Amino acid sequence: MKFKESEKTEFKKSTAELNQALVDLCAFANSDTGTVYFGISDRGEIVGQLISDDTLKRVSTTILSSIEPRLYPNVYVEKIDGRDILVVEVKNSPEKPYFYKGKAYKRIGTTNAYLSRYEIEKYLYERENSAYRFDKTIIKKYKDKIAIKTLRWFLKQAKEERNLPVDTTENKNIILSKLGLFTQDKLNFAGFMAFGREIQRYFPDTIVKCALFEGIDKTGKILDHIEIKDNIFNQIDYAENFILRNIRKSAWINPQTGRREEQYELPYLAIREAIANAVAHRDYRIPSHIDVAIFDDRVEVWSPGGLPLGITMKDLFKKHISVLRNPAIAEVLFLAGYIERWGTGIDKMNRLMQEQGLVIPEYKEISGNFVVIFKRKKIRTSEQVGEQVVPSWDQVGTKLGLSWDEVERLLSFCSKEQAISNIQRQFKWTNRTKFRNKYISPLLQDGLLKMTIPDKPQSSKQRYVITEKGKQVLETG
């Protein structure tokens, strides 16, 4: 089989031609979309390419360090006619114009040409003008410093997840500028949502509200709730944890390995995708919040703003150009590993649900909101809320495989409200982060522990106490 190059497709026989491919990628970035295939000759013959982890890292790092502003393509391996092909895909690049060795290119047919001065100036104007990009708006009233700890964590994540070549010794403003989080040398909205302090003091509607309802609508009793007032990373993490602690989870012993295995009733990666997409793509100009609602028969994630202009509900179920409402925010979440390639979220959620034998989510536009609905399986009457079988340790378990002795000891100690420092001393742990990850977070997710101040997870007055579910587990062992 032979393929042909086009306005959106370029072939390279191998990664030995990577330098030439950089011009093509720059041109694709300035022309909205395009893909370079390594392992296909310029005549369209499939020759294949030897691809290792080092190859993927080298290609990613070369692209990141060669094109300005930084370009974050999707780099992955695809089999064509039984041979490995390295694919580098550019979609809806948000920071036009892009330059390679000081020159800006565009794609015309199967060749590349220079952008005109007018085109460069037009792109620069649109890139810096908040009328085109709200996430590029300067936060003039914000005078506080950025959250350095969060920035350090992000840079570490971006290096691990995307091999981002950042010199951490550089001035923080230079780093943020390279990430597209400065506009005219000042922190913009995207940078503020990621690394600002007291974010909701300036933008009170940028919160995530989560609630567990009894029954199948919001007239039911609220059994659990939390308002997440934090940066975009913690909004995703805390909302995901809220859902996981309030849905069912099964556990069993694998007869082949003898190890304990677990599965939530809904795929946690699909849940994370829905929440991350809501945070990344909501319309922040609308005075409303992201809403997560759990009912007996479903889980809903509401995102203000509906679909971006140019995308319809029908487009979601076929190949379409990804229109990013907040490209800079989406890019930050991509680098930190919260979202994957542009335009793949719906497919990913559908696939994860089907792999677990569940119906795919429903997607709706309701009153200016985009809504994702995960259907929950019906359970036997003896398992319904109000007639629930008392959970045992084998039914509940924990994500990190804690022993029963450890869980019993910690839950018993937290029969009264306890600060994490007291719990640490009881277990003789000195590293708080590792202790929290190993013990506290899994028990919060399982609903065996709860926070006394759930809407301020990092409060210095935060305490932890056993839940009713935790008491039942202690009683039954």
C-alpha cells in the first residue's frame, strides 16, 4: 500500500530526517493541523522505523527545544502494514506564530512557505489580545506572589510526563513566560488559575461544587458535599477523590497471582477525563461553577459554556478539529499529565466504559452547559442505600494495599478528630507527603476517613475522623 503527502501530511524515511521535519512541524503549527510520519518514504512506501523510549524522548525534546514558542505535539507509535511508524501530530496550536531558527513557515499544498509580515503581525496581535483569548487576559489586580511549591511540583510533573526541558534554576517569570502564562510581561488568567494564591478571592465563580444526593434528583437529601476552592490541579484531584469515595468498589483475590485486585463501578480514568475536560474547556467568562452530582443511578459533570463555536454534538462522535476555548490552560494540564492529545477525550471515556462492560456516557448541552452523564449499574435490593449490607474489609480495601492491622490501628486512633501530625507520630513517620499518600489519601478515597474541613483540604486546622462506613468496617473486620 502506498500513501501520498498532502497539505496536512508529510513523510520521512526515518528520524535521521528530524531536522528537516522541524520545518514541516513549524508550518503545520502555523496552519492549524498536520502530521509527520517517520518510517514512510517520500514516495509513500512503508519502510518502518526502529522506535525505543529514547527515540520518543529525543524527538519530543528536540521539538520542544527547537520551535518557539514551545510546541507540544502528540508523539506516539502506530502500526501500519505491520510496521512501527513514529507519528508526530500537531493540532490546533494556540500560540501562533511559531518560528524555527527565527523563521515562521506555513503549509501550502505539499510544500512550506514563509509567513508574510502581515500574517506574523496578525497572529501576534490575536495571541496577546484578550478579546480573542480570555485565558491570556492580564490579572491587573493580582499583586501577590505565585505559589512556588505548586510551580516546582508542576515542573517535576512536566519533566516526568512530557519530558519538558526546563531549567529550574531560571527565573520563575521567564519559565512562566515560556509556558505562555505571561501576557505583556504580566501574569495572565491561565497562569493565575494554575499558580496563583487565593484564586477564588479574585474570581469567586472558579470553583467546583460536588454533592452526593439520596435518590435520583436534587430534591433528595444531600449525603456528602464539598466546595473546591483551589488551583486547577487540585480542583481535578479533589473532585475525582470525591466521586471515588462515593461510588461502589469491588475487590477480589486474583487466583493466579494471589494478590488483591480492585475495580470501581465506573472507570476512574474516565471520571478524571470528564473532570479535567470540564476544568480545561469551561467558559470562565460565565459567572457559574463546575458542578459534580452523584445520584443513585448516575454521575453528572456539568461545565459552564457548552461546546465551543464551530463544534456540534454530532462532531463529537466523528473525527473533528479540536477547538480549544482555553488553549493555555489546556496546555498546562497536558504538560502535567491531566489530559492527553487534543480531541481524544470523548473517545477515551467511551473506550474505558466499554472495556468495563458499561454503556458509554451521555453527552448533552443543557442551558448553556456541557454535561457528561455516567450511568451507574443497578444493584440488588439488599445492596441499596438504606438496606446496605455492612461492608467488610474484603469488600472495601484500599488503593495502596494496606494491611488490615494498619487500617484498624489508624481508624481506631481517628475515632476522635486528629491532626495529621498526631497520626504521623502514632505511626512514627517523619515524611508527611509520603505518609499522606500511603495512608490518609487511600482511606479518604474509600470513605473510611473524612476531613473536618472538606472545602479547605490544606487548612492548618484540618482534622481527620472515622466515618460511619469506617466504623462498620472496624466492627466486621
